[in-house]
Amino acid sequence: MEPMETINIRLFNPADSHLVTMIFEQLLGGWADLMPPQEARLFKNRQLPGDFSIQLFWGVEQKEKTPLGTHLAESLRLKGMVNHFFWKGEAKHIFPKKHAN
């Protein structure tokens, strides 16, 4: 399982939602040249308009928070409460399970 770095933010002011997208796109565009993630995703909470989650997926060699993830977290910290974690995958299941014929 590939490691995943997650940055969650709860904005002080939900009207600043556009800034999360802007920071996400700008930093990935600039920093990705130095240390590109395999994949980057931005999620918005459907019930809470000021809650976002950024997920950065890294190769197996990555074992801790990255400079890109840390820079994203610090840039967003001015706009809301931020939690920055690094996750290690433990198991993978594919649903629905496919049976051989």
C-alpha cells in the first residue's frame, strides 16, 4: 500500500473556500517539479462548506511528512485549523470482489 499524506483544514471563514483550491493548485504546480506526488486529491465536505481534505499519495520510499505537504499545511494554517498527518497503508480490498469463471 502506498503512503498517503493528508492535510485537513476547517476554515475560520467558509467564504474563503476558493483560497483552498487556489493554494492547492499553485503549490502543486510550483512544488511538483521538485518532489511530485504520484497523485494529489482535494476533497470538500458536503455538509460543512469550510472543511477540506488534501490527500497526497507517495511512493513506498516516502516515510514521513514531505516538504510539499508541510508547505501546504503552513500556507493554509493562516486561514483555518489544520491537521497534517502521514498515513501508512495496512491493507487493500477491492469491492466488489471479482470471481474467476
